[in-house]
Amino acid sequence: MSEQNQKLTTASGRPYAENENTQSVGPRGPLLLQDYILHEKMAHFNRERIPERVVHAKGSGAFGTFTVTHDISQYTKAKLFSKIGNQCRMLARFSTVGGEKGSADTERDPRGFAVKFYTEDGNWDLVGNNTPVFFVKDPKKFGDFIHTQKRDPRTNCKSPTMMWDFWSLNPESLHQVLILMSDRGTPFSYRHMNGYSSHTFSMINAANERVWVKFHFKTAQGIKNFTNDEAATMKSQDLDHAQRDLVQAIDRGEFPRWNLKIQVMTEVQAKAFPFNPFDLSKIWPHADYPLIDVGTMELNEVPANYFAQVEQAAFAPAHIVDGIGYSPDKMLQGRLLSYPDAHRYRLGVNYEQIPVNRCPYMGRNYQRDGHMRVDDNGGSSPNYFPNSVDDIVVDQSYKEPAWSLESTLADWYDRNAPGENDHYTQPGWFYRKALNEQDRKNLINNIAGAMKGIEGPKKDMIINRQLCHFFRADIQLGLGVAAGLGVDVSDFMPASQSQSV
Ligand code: NDP
Ligand code: HEM
């Protein structure tokens, strides 16, 4: 270390002569305004906080390596997938959704599962959750939904009444509500859960042919969940349990791994699919669309500085690379706009230049100036296009094939269109196929426990409305929750059946 580097200095490089006592008029006198070091220390401290993420504020991150283990080049021309053995550096950030930055890691909530691949085609972000579906299927509903997961405007407390009021009025939520209320709603740690793109994306191959794709990260650690009671106990013992678990596992050299797989649907299959294949409240059954192996993600490096590399990380579903494309999924379309907008607010317009976000292989462009522009700002090169000076080109070979959607531009959601209004079949599958007997008991207990928090003059209306959804997904589920709530089910059952209950 050079002699200069050993010196404590102000941000402008002036060495400190004193770092603990402020200049004063005599040993007991008032302070001198000229002690600039005091001002600088206080002023910088006052500005240490940036806005937390409006959702997914509490999170944990780690760097790692992605390795391609299987050849999927028939589906995509992305360079990362051009041959088995290809690797790239990556960053993962896991999070809870509704809580603030200081909230408990063990809250019942979906978990965010965001991954940034630093590929030679550019940075590719998959910003998913640990669930394959979501609560709403139109982005216009997102803000309203999130309000119900945050604090009540008057009590400033979380409100089961708001949550169940919203869910009961939005039957498309049921699928995700069941997953949330199952023990997967309280994962033991971030290492012990799967990740899903949830959305349908597309892949485009070298012949410019498109398939629709869903991404699945399957944990190699195995699924491990807390029960409701265990989660509550851990909440009282360690608010940061998942953060600590991730750091300690990597520090021990137990690098967590996930196997990335894809489901693939052709454009022809999409037209015949009984549900809307772009509906975020639906899955594609494994039996019809089996998982195809792709590669392995291993997390092997704890970021040296949480704020610089995790808090300032900006993940966006819009960040794709050549060979990966969007889809008409309405929620995905809404998210394409929302994330960069959030980043400009949270981190500033030049957030892409923050080292953790910067693309190592980025080309050149004409974006200039703005707050905190800290690179050479394009130097003396032209700041407009077209120009007669530089050699920057727009390359038509990156153009995607057009979508054929058989739709008119101004279509609104048509509830009665085939495959659009069935909110119960897949939740029924979930209850009957995905869960074993113990899982079902826990699910029912968890739902009943959560719904007992509903209060106020609309309580019975909300409970009855939500019970109808459970009954429509599976009669045993409806009966179980009703019993857990002590509700007389005769209102929900045909007379012949109600007597035997
Ligand atoms: P399968 O019968 O082929 O597989 C069931 C799936 O459910 C597995 O992926 C399993 O994941 C997952 N699962 C098990 N328990 C839970 C839980 N508590 N919460 C969330 N997922 C769980 O399923 P199908 O493809 O025929 O779909 C049936 C239902 O399974 C769906 O309606 C959906 O609710 C659920 N599911 C389906 C997925 C899909 O992409 N097809 C993905 C995840 C869930 P794992 O292998 O990790 O144990
Ligand atoms: C974070 C909006 C749906 C996963 C965020 C943020 C916003 C947002 C504004 C904060 C971004 C930031 O400040 O960095 C939306 C909107 C949605 C939506 C408008 C629907 C229209 C979803 C869905 C998923 C998801 C469906 C998962 C499939 C995430 C994750 C993060 C996040 C994982 C945290 C990313 C990180 O770790 O930095 N969302 N979201 N969101 N969202 Fe969404």
C-alpha cells in the first residue's frame, strides 16, 4: 500500500489530522463552522439510504457460475448455449415480496428468484419467483394487489382482511394462493427452493424459428420447508435466517446448485393448448411439456459489499439476449416497462453503469449525460445517429421473426373466450396431484389460520366468497377450510350432500 493510500482523507483527498474530535473554541467551547470534515461526515451519512425496492425489498445475493450441460442450440442461437461446457459468471438475488428491508426472511410470501447472466451477447436477466404462477394475469392489477400485501393505510399493520378481500374478488389468484398457503410459502432457506421464470418467454434458433419456453431452476439441495409454526419460531429467533444461511453455506464451501431446465411449446401446440399459454396464472403440465435439461447454476461467492453489489443490482425482465425473446404474456409485457422505470427512480438514470449492472461486453450507443454519469460519457465521439463520423452499425440480423397472433390490436380481455375463464382446474390439480396427505392437512390449517385474521363488517362476505373458490377447485379442500373456520357448509353444498358432511 502506498503511503498516500494509508492516510485517512476527505473524499477530495485532504488528509485528516483528527477524526474523533471536532474543532472547537477551546476544549469546552462551541464548534467551528470551518471543520469541513465534520460537515462531510455528517452530510454523507445523511444520504446513505436510497429508496428500497417497492416490492422484494428484503433480499440476499450471491455471485456464481452457470455451466451449460446439455445442447439446446436447436431452440436458441444465444451464444451461451452454443455448446456444452460454456460458462458465464452470474448474480442471483433472492427475496421476500411484501416486507420492508428489515422484515423477517421467514414470512409466508412468495420468494423472488432473480438471476443475471453476464453473457457475451449481453446481460440476460431472469426475474422469477419460487412459484410457477402468479396472483394476477394483467399488469393493471399489480399495484392494487401489492397494496393488499403491504400495510393498511389507517392501522399501518398488515391486514388479512385486505388480502382475502382482493383474492376472493380475483379468482385467478387461487392457484398462487394455494401454493403460497402450502408449506412452500415458508421455505427453510433460499437454497432449498426452486425458481421459475413463471412467464412464457421465447427462444429463436439460428434458422430464425421460434418456440415458446418456460424456465425452471430445480434446487439440488432438495425442497425443504418450515411448517407454519416452525417459521413463526424462527421469526422470533433470527429475522435474517435465509441471509445468514446463504452466506454461511458459501463460506463453508457448500456451494448451492440449481439445475436449469426448460419446457418448450411450439407455436402450433400453443394454438391447441386448452388454456391461454401466456396466462401467468397457469402452468404447462409436465406430462405434455416435459422438462428439458439445460445447465447448472452454482453460487460460490458472497458479494464483498452488500450495498454495492446486491442493493444496487438492477434486474429487469426486459434484459434479454439474442436468441431469447418475449411473449405476449400480458404480465411480462407490463413488467418490461416497470423495472427500468423503477431502477431510474431507485438508482438513477445511469444505473446500467453501476459495476454490478454493467455489461462486460457492451458495445457503444448515443446515451449521454444525466445524474452520476461516471464513465467518460462517450468522450469526444458523436452523440447523434446517423452520423458521418463513427462506424457504429445497426445489425438487421438481430431482428426477430414476427409474431402471428390472430388478434386485433384493440382487443380487451374476453372472459368468455375459450381457456380464459377457468380459474379452478389447475388449482384442483395442485391440491390433488402435487400435494401429499400431510401437505394437504398443512395447507388447510395454514389457510384457516390466515383467514381467521379477516375482520370487520365485510368479514362473512369475504369468507364466503373465498370458500366458494376453494369448493370449486376441490370439494374436500372447501370442506377442510370451512371446518377449520367453523363455517356451516350447508350453504355451499347441494342438499343431498350437505347432510353427510
Ligand atoms: P406434476 O404432477 O407433473 O408435478 C407436480 C409439480 O408440483 C412438481 O413440479 C412439484 O415440484 C410441484 N409441487 C409439489 N408440491 C408443491 C407445492 N407445495 N407447491 C408448488 N409446487 C409443488 O404436475 P403437473 O405439471 O401435471 O401440474 C400439476 C400441478 O402441479 C399444477 O397445477 C401446479 O399447481 C403444480 N406445479 C406444476 C408445475 C409445472 O410447471 N407443470 C411446476 C410447479 C408446480 P418439485 O418437482 O419441485 O417437487
Ligand atoms: C421486483 C414490478 C410481477 C418478480 C420488482 C420491482 C418492481 C416490480 C417495480 C422493484 C424493482 C427494483 O426496484 O429493482 C412488478 C410488476 C409486476 C411484477 C409491475 C406485474 C405487472 C412480478 C412477477 C414476478 C416478479 C410475476 C415473478 C415471476 C420480481 C422479483 C423482484 C421484483 C424477483 C426483485 C428483483 C431483485 O432481486 O432485484 N417488481 N413486478 N415480479 N419482481 Fe416484480
